[in-house]
Amino acid sequence: MKAMKTARAIGEIDEKFIEEAAPGKRITVKMFPWKATAIAACLALVICIGAMAVLFGRFDIQTAANSESSSQTDSSNADANSKSADSQTKWEKKVITPDDQSKPDIAIEKQWDSMTASEKFSEIKQPFNYGNRITYYSTDANIEKTKIGSLLYNCMLESFDSSKGQAHHALAEVYEIMGVSRDVAVAVNLIEGDKVDSIYDKYSGSYQEIREHVNNISNDNYFVYISTEFRADTLYSFALCTGLNNVDDTKYPVAYYHEKGSNKTIEFEGIDKKMIRDLLFSDGANNKEITDADEFLTKGEHRTIMSLSVSIETIGIKNKSISITEDGYLWTNILSTARVYNIGKAKAEKIVNYIIGTCKGYELVNDSSDSSAASAE
């Protein structure tokens, strides 16, 4: 569970705790006089590069003639990863205020009778005869019966009420979730209560024997349980198994751009789910997983330039993060543990440029700053 350390650190996406962008190194290109023929060749090359940049969504590229003249005065502004966004110096201000989520949480232990069934029985492990003994953890999210697939297995669960020093038991019916790999998540129907406990204490038998004595008890509440240890070799496989590629079930409510060379954070709304899906996963089979996510995220300088909030409603995933780094990596905490994929700088740039070029952006201003000055602008 090494990756759990990273998961606790990154948590859920929150605009008040977004990583501040660190200024990068400035690259200065020295200019030398050339012969007339060389100048003509260079000009042709500049025009070619400008055309290619437009094809890749570089919406702010200047004409070749302007690029040639401006490069002599400030060639350092040709940073390929941030030029399109950082050239926009004016953003409409959006004042944000602290809320209760920014305050330290006070842990309040729930009493047994006030817990949901999935809170009482928060962990399920596959039976010994079923396979690789996957452990699933409750999200306490309900799932519609129409999204439930075939029955996988039945099992007995046991939990403990520490306040009363009493063991409790539940009958668990474990089902597939349509469109989601069983290695990622399952749907669980739980039947629990005093009657189940009394029958278990009396018979201490198998699921089938106990179920016969409570066959008149039914429950239409199905809960989602996920495996935090699921791994996928490629980004495409990860999206396919988690349902992240399902545009009907996935939401991207906001994205945050971390402007290079400043402490500005720009929030974007109106993100097209299908466009993001296509940009993220069109070449996902070639985007390999970095096996040691903890080491990757804690070592080296991988500056995050764009963070997308993401929710997958079917499996109870809400307000998690997909982050794009300047050097072409994608990392996410969708399954509560970090996963990192190498998507390349070209794809990272396309995603960033699409959001900046088509979505409405606001510069976030904390209410402790001069909000009156911000509104005046």
C-alpha cells in the first residue's frame, strides 16, 4: 500500500490548495548575422513551424513575419509549453471565499445504529476459491439496479461494534457493474440486522444455510465497493476498466490552469466531455504506466500545468483529480491511490490548449486580497 501515502497527500481537488506554479528557466537564443540565402531558408522554416503549431491547436501563434521580428527582441517568450496560455495577461477575476472544507476535519465516530450498511461492513474480500483475493472498500455510494450485471458470488461478512463490544454479520451478494471491470469495482447488496445476527449465532453455518432462514428479507440498496490496488499497463486500459471513457457517466465540472512564472490559478468551466475523452484516450494504448507513482511524484520536477476535476457517477467517484504535467505526464487519484502515465508533451499541450482556447476562464482571487480592486478591473 505504498501508493496510499501519495493518495493521502494529493487528496481531492480543491482550488484553495492548488499547487503554485514555479518559474521555469529562461532560455536565451543568441542571434548571429547570416548571408542572404540563409535568411531566406530561416524565414521558410519559421513559416513552416508556424503552420504546424496552428495544426496542433496553438491558437495564439503569431504570423511568420511577426514571429521573426519579435524573436530578435524577446526570444525567450517562445516556450512551447506555456506560450498559448501565458500570453493572455487579463482574466476576469473570481473571488473565492473559505468554506468549512478548508478547516481541519473533526473526526466524529458514528454510532453503529446511525451507520449505513456499507459503513458497518466497509471491506469485502473475494472468497479463497474465486481468484486473486481482491479486497474491495466501500465508497458508501449507491448504484442503480439497472447498472448491475450478473451475480459473481455470495459471502458472509463480519464487523464489530466497538462501543458495545459486539460482533455483527451480513449476507453479501456481490455483482458486476456494467461497463466497469470487476477488478476495479463491484456492486454489493447487504442484508443485515438483528435477525441475521441471531440466526448466525444459532447456526454459524454457510451463506446458503443462513439465507434459507432469512429468505423473506430483501434489500434493494446496492452499494459500490472499489479496489484501490487495481493497475493497468496503459492509460487506455485504465479508462476502459474504470468507465472513465464513458462520456455519459463521467463529468469534468472544472479545470485549473497553473500559470507559469506567477502564482495565478485560472479556473475553467464549460468543458466538453467528449472532446476531453478523445484528447485523453485516443492514443492511450501507447501511454504506459509509471510503475512507482510515489517515487515519480516525490522526486524530480514535474510541474503540474492543468488539473481537471473528474467524477464517475456509476462507481461513486466524486471530485477526484486528473493532472497534466509540463513534461508530458498524467497522474490521477481516481481510485484513491496515485496512478501515473506517460502521455508525452505533444498530447499534454493539446489538452491544455483546448481548455484555454475554448473554455471560459477566471483568475481565482482569495477574499483576503483586495477584492474591491479586483472587481474594479
